[in-house]
Amino acid sequence: MMKKYEGKTVIKLRVNGQDHEVAARPADILLDVLRQQLGLTAAKPGCLNGDCGACTVIVDGWPIKSCLMLAVEAEGHDILTLEGLGGRAAAQKAFVAANSFQCGYCTSGFLMVCHALQNHYSELPEEYVIEEWLQANLCRCTSYQELRRAVRLMYEQTPPSGSPRDSRPPATNVFPAGKNPL
Amino acid sequence: MTTAIDKSIQRREAWDKVTGQAQYCDDLPAAGMLSARLLTSTYAHARLRSVDIAAAQALPGVECVLTGADCPQLFGPLLQDRPALARDKVRYAGEPLALVVAVDEPTAEQALRLIEVDYEPLPPLLKPAQALERGAPLLHGQGSYKKVLEDIYPEPGTNIASHYRIRKGDSQSVLQKCAVIVRQCFGLPPSGHLAMEIRTARAEITAQGQVLITTSSQSPYSVRKQLAEAFLIPAGQIQVKTPLVGGGFGGKAAVCLEILAYLASRGVGGKKVRLTLPREQDMATAPCRLGLEAEISIGADQNGLIQAAELNYYLDCGAYTDIAPYMAKAIAVDCSGPYQIANLSCDALCVYTNHTYATSFRGFSHAEQTFCLERTLDMLAQKCGDDPLQLRLKNAIGPGCTTPTQVAYSAGLIGDLPQCLEKIQPLSCWDGGGVTKIKPHTVRVKGLACFWKTANPPTDAISGAVITFNPDGSVNLNTGAVEMGSGCHTHLNQILAERLQLSPDQVHVVAAPDTQVAPEHWKTVASLTVNMAGRAVLAAADDALSQLRVNAGLALGCPDAEIEIAAGRAFSKKNPERFIPFKDIVQGYKSPAGQSLGQPVIGRGSLMLKGLSLLDPYSGSGRTGPDWSLGAQVVEVEADLRTYTYRIISASTAMDVGRAINPELMRAVIAGGMAMGVSLASRESFAYNSDGIPLKPNLRTYKLMHIGEEPDYRVDFVETPEQGSPYGVRSYSEHGIIGMPAALGNALSRAFACRLNTLPLNPERIWRAATEGDS
């Protein structure tokens, strides 16, 4: 059944395991509602055209560009943003360990792609699969080698467990010995 | 032993960035803010007959509509030539000509569509050569700009915005007599910065008259300066805050959106206004990377020793100058490359066209200049029958040489090119640049390029640092340096921790500079932050140490001179078992009997660059930057000779970084620069139609590299310490890009046996060059 929305309507969004009611116009994109109404600003606007992937969130387990999804389309789906990972996901630890970002603006989007990848493939997939998934996003700072390395490191870690913050490393962490950890 | 440098310490803000807690400008709450949107020109060059805003103003929800008539001032850091909103004329497609402030973005966009603009099209100038023709229309008529700084040389009655000359030796007569002469012409298109964070700024004017700007900028102090001067506001009444910046690459050093945001807020009685450019405007409206045309002549003897060079550069600065005259100056300053050329003549012109105006871009015109020079050197090597690496080695700058501006060489000041050439060979598996057939129609070839770069700050550029202590003995570091991904906050943390002999996690760098709180730092540009802010940090650390010694002396009952500081403690040298932790003396000392001794410790350090000079207008002699950095780069390609396609296999850089104070961070930033260089060289350009309208100002058709297209990046360091900089480290963060386009051009020109003298190097261009004998 198609639902018809007119003007500002209250819709229910399930984000990071919590239910929220927000007032959205039918034309409002999920990204703007997440950022402006729920204060979840990890997903970033980069092009609002589906080209850069900085706004990627996970919807029902799949990476979705939240600039290409209307907020009303997200009703009834399970939305996960970077904030929902706390600090416990293997992808987050791997990104820090592999020095996978510089300015950090695209990081949220790449992290969500990697996190979803790990949920779909329990073992490290082949390189072309990794490329296929990560090609949805753009990074202007790194050489991409660091992101490949992060995916490998992500699979070398034990699955997430425990409370969101207890697995953070100490504040000063040094990269593995040697000049080039790649 | 070091406590914090020579270690691959992770980025200080790493966990903020992987949890989404890192805040960029537009992540700050926007509730209650009005939204601003820009109407931009659809013509590259036209007279504005009228801009009718009545219908837009009448739209419910619209608070104000501004046009060029509302702001008579002209802007620009070097030449004031740019209106905030176009008046009378538009000079590039994408130029802002009206601004709407409304309750929300959809209303503002709706209002834009109600504005009627009547244009009278004028013929556009789309190339420097065209703009330099006799009789070409003048984009800025007589007296329509004002010089801000003394070393800008516009030529009235022409489209030349500035002109820099280098004259050293006698290039003309020596060049004629050379055994081998190579003359080449080059044409490189403009392109975009494409930081992932789109440009954004917010403004508010309080009832007290305080102007509050929050912006995604590399130069908050320039924002303050330009607003103060243009609108006659006392500088102290302007406060500029810069949260984390999502990539800058030079593109956020220009003051542009902040002016518009200020005007927007002023137009609505000072209410809070947020202005964010959509990506399409970020590409066509905000300033971009320069284009360049060049004529290069180089002469050498039979042995390939360069005798003379004549170099003419025409920088396409677009419709307005912004910082482009200094990019022309930068080309002149480093025009010889890292080589000894005794007889040298260079003319670098900054030329107005009807393109989007240019601003600083990673490398500050060096990637473009290096492409022209290093392509010519490769042709020289071919003519002389030399290995391209050997040709560069025998011409490398060294003791006894001077730079084009007649600064004497020393390894400490400039770096060691022969060592970089030594290291690049094993790193890239250098094979002399020969063509290796690996399949019937497939070859593998390597191309080489060297680079060097000094900076061009104002001769009186300043920086500063203030350090305060927390009750646990840890330190807060407050500087005006903006963190945009280059890792400067991590380096400053390391420098301070090292000097105070602390662990890096006992140093807290204030993440978001605020011009009212942090001491002024010129700009976070030119890869100079570690050098300039780093020196201020060292001075602040030394200041704090001397205060700590006084407090410790009082606490331990011994003279200050006997106190040694290490590991967060102050020791008595004579009785090392007697010590006192920082936390007990950083806020002064209270004796067990309750007596107060000493004073709370606040370290201050500041820096004004010294020893720099303006260039002599005729010979170009003088010194513009505190140091040079140089290196050698190789790109290896696998080319299909039938389809004119290629794959980049590897890219290598051996660079003299002075001292690798954080090897992994530095490797990654250099590799990132190389990635940007490969992308730039292989696919990026702003394409315009014959009317000067940009054809693809979006990320769908302007393709950046994606994962899977990247080569294997290899980085190695040479470490010749620079005497004046903190721990000897040189500027390094932008340099990875510089030689990449040239190295790729050299590899592909060898692979396809043709002359590739333009960018980007796509198959069509290679096919044309290979089949028509020209690019």
C-alpha cells in the first residue's frame, strides 16, 4: 500500500535502536532529518547527489546514501548511523590503527560501508568485492591504501562485544613499528 | 631519548573522527538560524542590464534579498578587484549576483527562481593567450582595482594583473650558443579542490555590534582582517571561529563565503544566518585551481649540462586575482627547479580571463610549473641520450649555486637532491626510463620528475602559542592553527611534549581556533604551520620551563639553575632523588606549612618571520620563504599501445623532509598528495564550452579517483635537518602532489613515443598526440 504524505507530517524513525518522532515534509531527505532534527551529524553532506558517499548510513543492514533516501521512505526501517556504533566496532578500531583518514569528513561514510561489509561477509572477502563496496565513496585526502589496510585489519579483530566504550585504546597509541605499516 | 618525536603517534583527534564526535562547521546546531542561498551568473561575461528581485522579496518566508547594489566594496587580499555580489558586469559563469535570506533553504531556493536577470552577453576570454592579444576587451577597466600590497604589478590597459621577472646571468646569448636546445609549449586547464566538506560559513551581529563568524576556513585571521578593512569594523569586534575543517588544499584559504554570510546577517538586522554552498556552486562559484600556459626553452652542452633557460609563464587567474599574483611570483621564485642554471630568464604573468577565479591549490602553482619544466628536461635527456635520472643528478643544485632569486645554496636551507635521487632508485626499481614490452601491444615505462618548493608568506607573517596547565600537570596548547587533515595539531602536540619531556597524551591541543582566544597565526597554508606555529610553541615551552624552574626552586629550596625538568617532574640536579611533580608547581606552590610560593605558570611564545624580503622588480633577487623542501618522484605505467589506455602501477616519492618526526603520519600525508597528483594528472579538469560555461560542475561527471584505481604508493625520506625549524623538520604536507603530473607525463610520453604537453592525460588526448604529433 502506498502511503500519501502531504505537508509536514509526523513520521516515526527507528535510529540506532531508538524510536523517534519527527516532523518532515515529503521532500525532506533522510540526511537532513538525521542532522537537523535528531542532531546526528556524523553523516555528512558532500554532494547531495549520491556521488561522494559522505552521508552513508546503514538501513536494514545495507549501506545507503542518506541524501538519496527520503525521510518518509525510511519509516519502518532500521537505521544505523556512526553514532550508533559508539566506539566498539572493529571498523572504527581498524580505521584508527591503519591511519585511514586525514580530514575525517568522508570517514563516517566509509566506516558505515565497512561495517556493513563485515556484517555481510563474515570472512575477509576478495579484493574485488572490497573495491566494489568501497567504490561507492570518495576520499580526497588519503591514498586509499590506508582504507584497504583498514578493511584487512577489521577482519583480523575479534567481533565486537561489551559496552560501547570499554574497548577504546589508551589515548596515545603509536602505529606498529617500522616506517611504513602498510 | 625522545618522548614524543621520531614516533608514529596517531592523530590526536583520531577517535573523535571515527565516532562522529568530530565537529565541522555545519555540524554545529543550526536551530533558529536563517538560511542563505546564492543566485549565480549563467554567463561567463555579460553586462547586467537589470536584476529584478521584487517577486523574490514578496515570497512569504523571505527575509531579505541582496544584490551588488547593497555592497559597493571590492575584495581581494592582494588586489581589491572582486565585488561580493556582481555589479554592472558578471565576469565568470557561477559568479554570485544575488543573495536570498529566508526561513529555510527550500524557501530561499524558491525565491532564487523568482529573480529575473537581464544579461547583455559579452565575448568571453577563455585563455591567457586570448586575454593578452592586442585589442582584447579589458575585464577590469582603468582604476577598477586597488593595490593592497606593494609587490603586485598590474599593467594598466591590459589584462595583466601582475608580472614577476627573474634575470640571472645572460640567458639570451648563452642559449643561442647551446649545443642542444629544447623549446616546448604547454597548456594546463583549471580544476577543482574538491575537499569533501563543502564550503560553509555562518554569521551573526550582536546588539553590541560584535560580529561572530563561524567558518570552514584555513585563514580565520584573514577573514577578520578583510571584514574589518572592508566594512570599517574595529578588528577586535570581529570574532572568527574555525572548527575542524574537512579538507582545504588551499581552497579554503580565500575569504569569500564569510563576506557573503556577513552581508546576509547585516541584511536581516544581525540575525544568525547560515550559508552553505551546494557542491555545484562549490565547484563553479568558489575559487578553483589555476590554469597555466607556458613557453619553455632550455639549452645544454653536449654532456647535458644545462647552460641557460628562458621561461614564460601565463597564469590563468580567472575573473579576479585573489592570491594568484603570488602564485605567479611563486613560479618565478622556483622557476629553475632544483637545478643549477646560471643563465636564467623568467617572466611569470598573472592574466585575467572569464574563468572561475583561482586561489591557492596544494603546491601553490608548483605542480603546474614543474610539469612544464620536467617535461622539457625529459626531452632534453632524450636529445642528449641520457638516463633522465642522470641528467637531473648532474644538474642538481648544490654548494656554490644560487636559487633563481639569488639565495645561496646550503643543504640545510634547501635540502639534498642527490640523496633523494639515490633513494628513489631502489624504491621505484628505476631502470633508466626505458620501454619494456610485456605483451605484444603492452609496455611498461617509468617516468621521473624532481621538485622543490619554498613558500611565499608576507615578509612579516606571524604566529603564536599560549600554554596553560591543568591541575593534573597536563598542558593545554592554544594556537591559531587550523586542523584540516594535514596533522598539524598532532605535530604541534609532539613538539610541545618533546620540549617539556612529557608524553603526548599529557598535551591537549585546543581543537577549534577562535581569533578572540588564540594568538594570531598568519594562515594554515603553505605547509608552514609546523615551522611557524612550531617555533612559537617551542618559545612558549621554554617560557613555561623557566617559570617551572622558579617554582620548583622555591619548592625544593635550591636555585632555579639547579632544576632539571623531565617526565612531568622537576628535579634538583644535585640531589636527583629530590623531585616534585608538575601538578604541585604548575599553579604556583603551596608549602606543607601553607605558605604560597611562586606564580601560576602560563607559557607564551610568538614568532615573526625574519630575513625575508620583497623581490627586486627587475632581477627578482630576494628571499621569499624560510626554507625549501625537495624530492624526486617516479610513476610507473602499463600502457596499451592500441587503445591508448593505461594503468598506473606504482608511484614513488623520495623527499627530504628534514626530520621524520612522525614517520607514518608524514608518509600518509605525502601519499595523499601523490594520490591527488595522480588524479589531477590523469582525469581532472574544468571543461568549459565555447561560451565559457562549465560543463561538469558536479561529482557525477567530474570524476575523482575511487578505490581500485590507485597505484601502489611508496614513500621514503631523506633527512637533512633545516637549521631554523623545530627539530629540523621541513615543510612537507603539500609536496607529494608536485612532481606527479610531470612524472606521469614523462612516463606516458615515452610509452606512446609522443609529446604530451597538456593535462589531464586521458586516452583521447594521448591518441591525438600520438597520431597527430601534438597534444
